[in-house]
Amino acid sequence: MFDLNIPVDPIRDYHLADWKYEKIMEEIADFEKALDEDHEIALKLAAFGSSVTMVVTSIGYQNPDMLYFYGFVNGKDAQLIQHVSQLNFLMTSVERKDKTKPARRIGFRLSDISEDRT
């Protein structure tokens, strides 16, 4: 006889954006551990023959294949929408602009769109 009330862990699909999100957040956490209080993480993005530095404040995802990076480029609000197959960036540090506030850390926050693992 089988007990139908035993919870079953869903099989993980490593091709979905949620897994890539988790791996990125692990790498960011490791990178941020080495930063002092005067620096915060930024991403160096290269496309179309030029590079852009984005100060990242949060990251989200939407399965099956989209990642979202929120933050600032040249002091202006910015959002990068990235397909997981195009994911390629350099993590770097930048000196924080506002010395009256603590250095910004991304942390492990999930947005509403990332709650569902479909």
C-alpha cells in the first residue's frame, strides 16, 4: 500500500531560468564578500561593440528563459532583460556614490514574477 500524503520533491529542470538565477546569486554573494564598505557590485555589459557598466540593485527571473537585472547606468534607472542563452557579463566593483548610505548589496530576494517554477 502506498502513502499518498508523502511530499514529493519536483524534478529540477536545469535549463530553466530559476536555476541560472540561483547560480548567479551564489556567485554574486561570493563576490560581494570580498568588497569593502566603499564598493558595491556592478556588471560590465558588452554589446554592439561598446561596453556599459550597470550598478545592479536586484535580479529576477521568469521561467523558462528570461533574467532581469535592475539598477542604474550612468546614474539613471536601468533594466536589462536577458535571455539565458545570451548570458555573459563581467562582475566588477564600483565605488559607491553616496557615502552617507551603506554599500548596496544585492542579496537573495525573489520578486513576484519569480515565485512560480513552471
